[in-house]
Amino acid sequence: MEITKDIIFAGVNDHDVDLFEGHYIVPEGMAYNSYVIVDEKTAVMDSVDGNFTDEWIGNVKSALSGRTPDYLVIQHMEPDHSGSIRGFMAEFPSTVIVSSAKAFNMMKNFFEGEEYADRRLVVKEGDELDLGSHKLSFVAAPMVHWPEVIMTYDSTDKVLFSADAFGKFGAHDTAEEDWACEARRYYFGIVGKYGMQVQALLKKAAKLDIQTICPLHGPVLKENLGYYLHLYNTWSSYASETQGVVISYTSVYGNTKAAVELLAAKLEEKGVPEIAVNDLARSDMAECVEDGFRYDTQVFATTTFNNDIVPFMKEYIHSLTERLYQNKRVAFIENGSWAPVATKTMKSMLEGCKNLEYTENGVKIVSALNDESRAQIEALAEEIAAAYR
């Protein structure tokens, strides 16, 4: 597949993986992207997962039409992108690896001391690599989302090779769903903690004339780049993307679920623009985290459990706070047959979060709904809905 006249796609699709990075469900597989720049000198942009070394090298050879690659540019050392370096260097022993100093240190750790000392070119922010017509400049992107990451800008074709940024879950040969859905889940799951670093990168990108973004996962982005940049700015600044309410809950015997369903119905009646409801015990946790950051209002609903809270809620809140959860309106529903502590526990877990606005109303259920707790749900629904009028 041609990206431009001189840039050819050489990546692979992975339909064997069930859990990306060992815990993200990827029913549509994954794409490991690699690109070949054909000029007076040739450069291969990143390798792929080690399970696909032979397929990838075949793709590279096809793109090069018998030529030998002069450079292998490694932007990111995560094994899904660096896993085929050894095989590649054995196949093309004269190729020079181009990467950051930190990346070469990581190679030594991943490859039992091998750091290609006789075949390497260390680059840093602002350095350039001249291929002939194509001039590549390097952009440091530390902690987006590993410390060694560099990105590469081709000023000739105005292409940004963006490493893991702007990536998404899913292989290329599966049905193409809306980009934002799986890109959002990918971003908040994998990059979400590093919003400040992404903001710094976006400021650098704003100074470049970018017409194409070539990420290491997901589709090449050419049309309406402002849409993708806007979403990345929203996500990385911890702003809410959607006006609406996400209700995240656990329920032991169905009574908390009944309260959640009643609240959702009341919110809809009162004109709340969008409502999402997630059963944390049965939903993909990464999708729940995605919704937690997406909506501007969050309702946490759970039960006191072992003088604490149900483990799925505990995992969920931890997943939010470790990604710097902030800038939300928050409400609580708690259930407890005796000595309820769920609201107190959830609120204490959120203490370190910035700019959380807690509702005045909350809901306390003692075992099952009654007239008092239904009235509390009505009051909470009215308070939340008023914010959208």
C-alpha cells in the first residue's frame, strides 16, 4: 500500500492476540505498522512484533524491490514494535539502526547485551537524516508513552511518523469501525496518564506542516487531521469530550442495580443529553475507564463489602486515579445492610484528584430501595439534570 509516492506501508495484522499488552481485549486483532521510505537512501520505519518477523521482512523486501535498506529507524522499544530487530539485522547486516540513546540502552536489556554498537546512529531532538529528496527530522516524545520515544517528521511529504500516538486497537483487515471509539479506549488505557507530555508533543506538532500521520497502530490518517488533533487535545488536557452522565456500578443481589436503573430513567426523563450505564463486573474495564474520562458527570454506585467496597469498583476507581482523573462532576450511590461505608471509601480513593465537583445529593440504600431512597434518587436526578438545562 502506498502512503505517498515514496512511502510504502510494510506492516502486519495480528489476529492471534487475544489480550494486547496482556490485558486489553482486542476482538478485532491488532495492526503493527511499519513503513519504508524509498529514496537515494532507504529507511525502514520501525519493526513489528517478533511473531511476525518473517512476514514483515517479506513486506520490506517487496517494498524495496531488491534494494538493501540503509537505515532502520526505531522510534519506540516496546516489544510489539522492536521484537523483529534481531531478525532484521541478521537479514540485513549492513543496515544502520537509528534511534535515541535511551532506546539503545533498552536494546541491550531486551537483546541480552546487544546494542549494535558498530551499526548505530544515535539521534536526538532536532537532528536530521538526509535520504536524498527526503529529509527526516526527529522529535523527542518522552513518556508518550515510554521515555525513549522519538517521532520522525518527513518535511518532503509532510508526514509525521507518530510512534504510538494516534494509534488504535484493531487490525487493518477487519471491519472498520469509528476511529474514535477504539482510539479513545487505546489512549486512556495506554497513554492516559501522560496527558502533560502529550500536550507538550501537540505544541511541537503545531509548528509542523503535517498532511499525513503514520502511527504504529491503526490506520494512516490523511483526511480531516484537525478532528484527530482536536480529540487528542481534549483527551490529554483531561477535558470532557461528551456532555452526559456515566453511571458505573456493581450490584451483589440486584438492589443497587435497581437503583441505578431508576436513576438512569429519571435522568432521561429530565432531559440529560446522554447516559451510559456500565456494570463493572460484566463490562470490559478498559471501556468503562474510557467512559469515565469521556463524560462530564460520573455516578459511582456500589455496595459495602468486607468493610470496604466491591473489588470491581475498587479496580475501576484505581484505574481512573492512576490516569490522573480530574475535572468531573461526581455523585455516589451506596448500599449496605449494616454499617455502610461505600461512599466514604470511594470518596477517600478520589481525594488526590483535581477539580472534582461533588453533588449535594447522594443516595443511601439500606439493603433494598424504599420510599426514602427513591426520594434521594429523585433529588439526585434533579440536581444532575439541572446542570444541563
